[in-house]
Amino acid sequence: MTHILSFHAHPDDAETLCAGTLALLAAAGHRITIATMTAGDCGSTTTTCEETARIRKAEAAAAAALIGADYLCADVGDLCVFNDDATRRKATEIVRAVAADIVLTGSPEDYHPDHEATSILVRDALFASTVRNYETGPAKALETIPHLYFMDPIDGRDRSGKRVAPEFGVDISAQFEIKAAMLAKHESQFAWVIKQHGITDFAASLGRFSAKQGTLFGVAYAEGFRQYTGTPYPRSEALQGLVGAALKVAH
Ligand SMILES: [Zn+2]
């Protein structure tokens, strides 16, 4: 059994970008943990930050439970995710506590500052996770650095609108329904995305993006990934091997 950690910025990012892959791996008997840097506490105009955080953590936990996954939050505030000492220690503590073999995080290029900062923080938390004298809390330092993958940016584009191409895709056509069901658990966000992003149908928008990534690989729905293989991160293709026949390479 392999343990996979999805560690992105906000509740609903994993559902948008990698939940199909997580569902596929969970069904194959692997262990899944979903972690977020923030509880999405600013994602409301009608409730206080504390109340919003409570609601959104419960929604994220309910979404994770649909595939038997655990949910953790680093409890950093929305728009307060910075690549600084305190936040890197929080991220490293989660990486150590989960002790996953494979970590999926956000794209280093994205439209949202929290997404970009989380990508850097998680990348560097993996590096720090094996450094014994780097103190972060009760969790033990890891023996080896986990395999690291970047998810697609939201809508597959960087902040200038340029497409960011995945290295490989995972065919999630068979998992799209559960992915959509996971996103639907984030009920408090439906009104917010209409107001903030002008997206009137959360589920249809998820379908359009997953289908767009699918066209890159000749399947109905896909999620794209890039492996980070800088020194001293592992270069073996752990996730690619784990998804089996669902692995799709762009042509
Ligand atoms: Zn987000």
C-alpha cells in the first residue's frame, strides 16, 4: 500500500485538480490524505472567518471521506500563505506527520497567490522533511524525501493566460462522477464562486476543465501532472506506475 498526500492551498483545490486520481488510487487500496494550507476562511461574504473556516473544514473532510481519505489543515489564513520560516515549518510538520510516499501539490504557476506560495512551500517542506535538526513539532523527520508532483494550474493556465502543459495525464473518465460528488460537498462555495469568479455552475465548470485536459490525451476526462525531479528529490516514476492503464502521455 502506498500513501499519497494531496497538499494544496484551499479546500476544493484537490477536488478540482486531482480528486479523480486520488479516487482511482483509493479504489486500488492505497491510502490517501488531503491537506490544505488554509481553511478557506475568507471565502464568504456572509459569515465570519472563524465560522467560514469551521464550515469549510467540515466540507473538506466530508469530501475526503467519500474516498476514505483523511483531511488535515495547516490553519494558515487565506491570502496569508507566504514562503516564510513559520509557514514552512507548519508545512513540513504536516509532510512529516503524514509520511506519504507520494505528494501532489499545486502548480508553481497559477492565478492565485496562495496556490503559487503553497507550491513552493510544499516543494521545500519535502526537502526539509528529512533534515533532523529542523524542528517543526512532534512529528519525526522522514528517512527519505517523498516523490513530488505538481498538479495542473487552475484552468491549465498561468497568470498571463499561457497554457501550462502537463507531462502526463491520468484518465479519470471512470472517476469523474465521484470527483464531481467530492466537489459538490463544498456547498458553501457555490455562492462565492458566482460572486468572486463569475462561475455560475461549479459542477459544469469542473466538467469543462476535466474534459479539456482529456482532449490532450484522447480520453473523456483527465487530470494532468508534472513530476519535480530536482536534486535530491526521487526521480523514479512512482505515480505513473501506480495509476497503471490510466496513465496517458501527451502526443
Ligand atoms: Zn484554491
